[in-house]
Amino acid sequence: MKKQILVVGSLNMDMVIEMKRMPLQGETVLGENLEYIPGGKGANQAYAAGMLGGNAVMLGCVGKDSLGDRMKENMAQSGADISGIAQVEGYPSGMAVIYVNEEGDNSIVVVSGANRACSIDYLKENEQLFRDSSYIVFQMEIPYKSVVYGIQKAKEFGKTVILNPAPAPDELPAEVLDGIDYLTPNETEILKLTGRTVMSMENIRAGAEELLRKGVKNVLVTLGDKGALLVNGQGSELYPTRKVDAVDTTAAGDCFNGAFAVGLSEGMSLDEAILFANTSSSIAVTRKGAQSSIPNRNEVEHVLKENIKLCS
Ligand code: RIB
């Protein structure tokens, strides 16, 4: 039996609007296309873990509405266990409005809805899943207090914690820092978390080192088409990713996190797990949408084999 990955997080229905370019403040632009696609950072990561062959289970909340039904059905198709996902009264399902421009870049606004019901009490009701899992993955689209409680519980039970700090707060609470085995911000998030404003590799590295000093064990910064930078007690290493023509970067980071958790859960080395995660997200950016873009295991294995042939 593969080690279990528990993803605790958000589920949103994404309203994806494609446009030539983003509107400026006060400006109206015409959109090219509108689609509803299951998303949410937590759900995307659980979906990726399921699609990539992980023994994945998700905790999160949707509304008692048709969007909630649709999100659960879609998640089930990935193979992730959806039995812990709650359909709650009194909140509509979470939604996200996503603008995607011609270059494939996005801007996202999340309306949390039922994700607010992912409370400490709900996590307590599902404590057994924490006990049964080896890897526990969090992001920050559910109540902040629940993330803090979840990380502390995970640590108390001796689990490996991955925190994808998205959307990034101004700083992470001191009491969780030494409970984080892998912190996986993107380049913007690491700067925000550490109060830095100028985007540069020096600042990214310095931010990561600051978080290590505060107790985080590994900082793994996703850098888009530049790959990922690992900073830990052994030093820092850049893992470049393969070049592709990106059409939509939505959920690329989520795919990376889900894949990374799968790699670790299968006993891959850190180098192998990062290669597996980079390769998975390099496929996701060539497709539109969040969960609609996430590859399955065969697709990732195929690209990995092709790349090995090219390098030999
Ligand atoms: O990371 C991409 C996700 O962010 C989208 O699916 C959207 O729902 C927001 O949560």
C-alpha cells in the first residue's frame, strides 16, 4: 500500500475568461471565451496527486449546490478519495474568476464561500485522516487558523508537512515554521513572506535562507519556466525545467505540489521528486484551465523517458 497523502484545502469552481490582454483599472475589454472549470488550490493539488498515481485523500468544503456536486465528481475521477469532503449548508461553493491573457498569464480573484467552513472543528472531526497519512499538504485558501492548527496537528503526529503558501500572507506565524518540512512558494510569494520588494535571485535566496533560520527545513521556490530552486541546510540548487510553449499557467504550481508529494510518497529522492514535479507542471502549462490541464502518470513517464533519450 502506497503511503497516503492528505491534502487539506480549498475547492473553487473557476470561471475562466480568456482575453487578449488584462483590463487596466477602469477599463472594459472584450473577453474571447468563458468556461467553468473545477479548480481551487487544494483541489488542484489533490487532483494532481490522484492523477499521478498517489494514494491521495482530500479534506475541504463545498456548498450544497450543483457546483459542489460537480467539483466532487471531477475530483473523484482523478482517483483521489473524496469521502472526507463536506457539503455544507449556509455557504455557496467557492468560486474564482480567472483572467487569462494571450501569453497564458493569469490574474485570479477567489470568493471563498464554503471554503470558510473548513474550520478547526471540521479538521478535528477528521483527525483519523491526519493519523493515517504520511504526507500532509496545505495551502492558504482556507481559514488561516485552520492551516495553523492543521500544521501543528500534523507535526504532533510526526507527519511530513508541505505548505504551499498561496495566497501568501505578509508573514507566516512563528509557531508553525518549525513544523514545515517543505515550504513551496513561487518567486512572488517568497518575497512577500519575507518583506522583500525587489525581484532577483539574490533576494529569493536570501528570503529562503531567512525562513530556514526561523525553522523551515526546506524551501522549494517554483520559478515558472526557470524551474525550481531548493534551499536547505545543504545549500541551494536550481533545478531547470524543460522548455515548452505555455498557453495557460493556471494551476502549474498546484500540479508541481501534487506531483512533488507523490514523488516523496513513493520514496523518490529529493532530486527525483523535483524532476517529477517540474516535468508534470511543464505539461500542465501547455493546456488550458486548472484540473483540466493536469497530466496523468503515463504522460509524465513518457516525457521523462523522451528527455532521458535526448540527454543520452
Ligand atoms: O492555483 C490556481 C487556483 O487558484 C485556481 O484553480 C483558483 O481556483 C485559485 O484557487
